[in-house]
Amino acid sequence: AQKVTQAQTEISVVEKEDVTLDCVYETRDTTYYLFWYKQPPSGELVFLIRRNSFDEQNEISGRYSWNFQKSTSSFNFTITASQVVDSAVYFCAPPEAYGGSQGNLIFGKGTKLSVKP
Amino acid sequence: NAGVTQTPKFRILKIGQSMTLQCAQDMNHNYMYWYRQDPGMGLKLIYYSVGAGITDKGEVPNGYNVSRSTTEDFPLRLELAAPSQTSVYFCASSSQGAHSGNTIYFGEGSWLTVV
């Protein structure tokens, strides 16, 4: 069985604040991938990052950083110095449990981030 | 840089009508998907395909049909539209699927309203 939890339904911050979006992924698989996507108000889905379970190094891309800790099953996403353009719904999405052939992603409701000017 | 292209972007259907959502990708991907997203929810898988001539049902296939005659195209057919099919539809593609670590790329979405 697999379960992904984004406990924060909505977050509201003021521009330039740092914000962390939490994701906890529970699975029996010993190796797996996790993906983050962004869905801005315009509706499209934008791929942000893919990480695998055997790489626990933090990833930094500009103002975005990801902290993956396998011991706690957490894959958190931090935006530094948030901007209004960061306002979106963010999804932490694992693949359908290995063993199936679909190769699709599982999406929960995500976390809605609102950045106020 | 076309990627995944969906048409139409917006459509209003009357109950009982049928229509086809078109999807094409130019990345030579084997895997293609159709998802739907209801307001405030995540995406649910309707159908998927792992290659030309091969399709299978996802989580919510009722009321839909697909075909995959070429690698590039993966149209979604809605038969006898119902209000419950009002949703945003996303087509997506991937080289070998997310379970192999391959990124899934999404089209811009198609907003469908059934009245």
C-alpha cells in the first residue's frame, strides 16, 4: 500500500517570507521516486522536480529547495523569499505502486499557497 | 517546443451529446494518459496507453473511450455527456512512465462543461 499526505491544505504568506510545504510518503517499496508539480491559477501543471529514494542530498534550484529524508518519509519543499508568482497549488505525487504497468502518478488535493503582496 | 497539445481548450456540451478531446505529443513518448480534475481536487486517471495499439482503464473510465492508433495521438471520446463529466481534462505523456523515474509531461488542459 502507498499513502501520500500533504497535511497543509492552504498556506498564506506575505511576499518575501520563506515557506515550507510538507509531504509525507509512506510505502512498502524500498526504492521509489517522488515528483513535485505546480499548478498556478491558469491551470496548467508544471513539473518542478523528481527525486529518488536513494538520494537524500538536498536539491536547490534558485529560490526552491527540497529536503528529502527517507527515515521520516518526508519530502519537503521550501520556497525562499516567496513572490506573488509562487501562488499556486503544489502537488507531491508518487508513481502508482510498482507492480502495475500504468506508470501514472497519484495526486492528492495538494497544498494551495497564496502569496500576498 | 510543442510537447503535449490538447484541443479544444474550452467546450460546452449539452447532456447526451458526444465529443472527442484531441491529444498529441511530439516527444516520441510511449506512455500517454488522460486525467480529469474536479474543482479543488487532485487528478484522477481515466485511461492510459503504454504504446500504439495498447490502452487500458484507469481509476474512472466509465463514460469514456480512447484509442491509440499512432504513437503521437491519444484522443479521448466522451459518449452521452452527463453533468458529472464537467471537469478539467489533462492529457499527459512520458517516455516509460513515472514508476521508472521518467517525468510525466502534461498538456494545458481542456475545460469541459456539460449543461
